[in-house]
Amino acid sequence: MKNLILSIAVLLTTTFTTFSQVNKAQSTSTIVIIHGAWSSASDWKHVTEDLLAAGNQVISINLPGHGSDNTTITGISLKLYIDEVKKTIGDKQNIVLVAHSFGGIVGSQVAEQIAPQIKKIIYIAAYVPKNGESLLSIAQTDAESHIGKSLIVDEKAGIATVRKEGVADVFMADAPTPVADYVSNTIKPEPLAPLATPVTLTDGKFGKINKVFVHSLNDHTIGYLLQQRMVKDAGIQRLYSLPSSHTPFVMFPHVLAQIIAVEAK
């Protein structure tokens, strides 16, 4: 089957108002947004607002230790993240997981464990792991990423930090200066253990779930070549492309909301 690659930023931006007015019908799916490392649910505020305005059911999760959650960083594990997402989902069915960056690791393992409840995974500039891989093991193969020169790993403290002067380039090179400065000044350390923990995935569960990928073409966190390789390895054939940095929810929130809404139908 031929890959479907849609570069639709301009088209969807200009048609957003019409989309919001026409698509008020309630979706039977529940959209669950899983943010990435060094991020939080609040970063998805504009996307979430658009999705809700268009009649979608949306849950944007704060992973433990992120945003308003004050879980002690030393007690955080990948399992804790996964359990939090599963707890939030509960017994809901027809779940559309929206996974950004490291959220792709979390979302993939969640999908494996509660596969019958998952309708689709929408990966947005995300890591798509294979069985036995972790974020760190995948990231080490990325020759295009800028994060290596700005990453500080403190194994003794169990944290990973991005140097303040590198934050804008790594995550949001296309963002307005005030936005980039704010993020650079407020970014918090990330627990190291979840980043190094491998996932356990099977063809019979995770492998059978419908998957979509949204490429970020100007990404300095996950290089485009790595994005393409992960997509190919996972057999993902429904693809979108946005001319964004690693954080399309900053520069293209309305476009991203429309992609998610269309795929959640």
C-alpha cells in the first residue's frame, strides 16, 4: 500500500473555523494525550481546547513529576507512568492515544497492556519503539539530533537535564523568542530511569493496533531520518508532515488538533 503523506499546514490552518463549526458531533472515541519528556499537559492547552470545541472527548495527562504533579523525581519509573495512564483511562473503550516524543514510549507500552481498549495511536514527533528498546537506546542511533550536545546526565542523582542555552534549539527553534525564553527558564530535570527502561511489546497486541505518525520536518530532537526509520520499522503507512520543530503544538496547534480530530473519527 502506498504511503499517505499529507503536508497540510496551510490548508488546514485556513479551514479551521469551518471545521470547528461543522464537526460539533460527539466522537465515540476518547482522545488521551501523553506529553513527552521535559513537558506537561499544559503545553497541549491550545490543542486540547480546539479538540473540545469541536465536540471531542479529550483527556490530557500529566505524567508523575511533571506539570502540577509533585511526585518525587527519584521515585519515578516507566511503570509509574504507564500505571498513571492506565488508571486515567480506566474501563473506557475506543481510546485514541496521542503520544508526543517520549510519550511514544509510554503510549506504546500502555497499548500493549490494554490493547482491546485502544483504537489507534497517533505518534506526533514521537519515539516508536520495537520490543526491547528504550528512549535512550533509540536516541543513541540518531545522528541528526542536537540534544546530545546539550544533555547533562547525572546518574548518581538519577536525572537528565538540558542546558538552558540549548533548550530553544533542541525543542522549539521555530517558536517566538518570548516563548522559547520562558521554556528555557522554567524547564525542570527529567527522571532518568524511565528514559533508560526498555519496553516489552508483542506482535499479537501492540503490533495489531492501528498507528498514525505526524512527522516534524525541522526537528532537532528526533531527526527526520530516525522518524522515517521508526515509521518503516513499525509498518506505519498513514503519515502526515508538518514544517515544525519538535513542538508542533506550539506553532501549529490548530493544524495538529484537526489531524487528531480527523484520525479520531
